[in-house]
Amino acid sequence: MAAAKNKLLAAAVVLVAFLATTTSSGAWRIPAEVVDEYAAPLIHMLRPLASSGGHLGRSAGVPCDSWRFAVETNNARDWRTVPEHCEWYVGNYMMGGHYAEDSKAVVDEAVAYAESLNLTGAGKEVWVFDVDETTLSNLPYYAKHGFGAEPFNSKAFGDYAKEANAPALPETLRLFNRLKSLGIKPVILTGRREDKREATAKNLERAGYYGYEKLLVKPQDARVSSMVFKAGERKKLEDAGYIIVGNIGDQWTDILGAPEGARTFKLPDPMYYVG
């Protein structure tokens, strides 16, 4: 009897906490002290309150969480736009701090790895960096275009890129600077084409990226996929005697395709897919 009363009390506490912390936007959280005290039965008790299915589940963003997971694990491929009902979710993810925390987690691992290396390549060790959503953030553009929920407009994005005002991703800039201090030379490898080389170089400088070894862009008339192009450029680096100790990008096509480098790191990006 006492055990049953305790379970009812625990459920009541969680329910009160849920009602008390519901915001005007419908978002809610369970206070940490409640989670700590009632950790074991919490998921079971919440199931009838916030089911993973139905309207409440959809409004809580659960399907969009699953969709983003499929994107980041490269299970969801060849999609053209963010699902319409996930625009709000992706916008909140990108602007609300979660994206920054996920990026920090990736870069923390990359820095730890770089600091563990025993460099013996006579100064020929390099680390390959992508540009869009890796060194530079295009959030000022995508915030005006539905965070990827609108079809991609190459002319509109090209005009934006040529303004050369995209900010740096702070975590990537931290990695970039740490690598230089360790003696590892950054190489910038982008799918942007030759007509954007000057604007890209100017933007990188404005954003704080100085002293990289090379800026490699896609030839204007190249008709190969991003993955084939980038793998080919990495092969050219190795043929020239460089040792690729690391490779970081926001798309799987940035880091797949031999030679990938000694270790790859994938930054989050649920706004678009490059095949």
C-alpha cells in the first residue's frame, strides 16, 4: 500500500512540475531536481502525458528529432528541403543553443585528437576544412529562407556568398587556430566554384581565418559530384607529399571518399543535403 502511494505521489510531483513549467509557446521542461529524485519511473510516468505519437508528439518535435537523427547518421539521403512541419524545429535547433553545443562537442573531440598526435611529417601535416556550415556560417541567409524549408535558390545564395559577410563558426575557428599553434597546416576545400574564389577568400579573412596552406575550389565547368571532387583534391594533396591528419565538414560528402584522411569529424547540419 505504501509503495502504491509513493508511486502516485511521484506521478503527482512530475505532473505538477510539468504544468508549472509549461511556457506560453508550449515548450516545457522537468526541473533537474525532479528528474534526479524520480529518475527510474520518469519515462514511464511521462508516456501518458507526452506521447511520442499523435498531435502532442508532433507539436513537441519528436518526429523532427528522429528526422534530424536520420540526417546526421546519413540514413536520410537525397532530400531537397527540410520537411515543412520541421521548419520551426530546425530554426530553434540552429538558433537556440543546441547547434552550438553539438558543434562544441565535435570540436572538443577534434582538438583532443590533434593534441594527441606525434607529428613526424616534417611540416607536411594538413587538416582539411570545408567552407559552408563548417568554417563559415550561412545562418544569416537561411534564417531568411526557412532554415532549409524553402527550395534552394542557387542565384540568391550565390549573391549572398559574393557579399563575403558570413560569420565564422566559433568552434571551427577555435579548432583552426589550435591546429596552427600545433604546427598542422589548414587546407580549405570547398564545393564553391571558381567564380566565388575571391569572395570566399575575402570572407574567410574577415571571419578570422588567416594563414591556411591552400584554398581549393571547384572548377567552374566541373561536372562531378561533391564527393568525387573533394576525394580527388585530397588525393592530389597526398600525391604532393602532404599528410592529411584530419578532415572536417558538415556534409557526409565532405568526409567520404578515399583518401578521407587519418580521422574525420562531422559537424551538424539539418538545413540542407549535398549529394
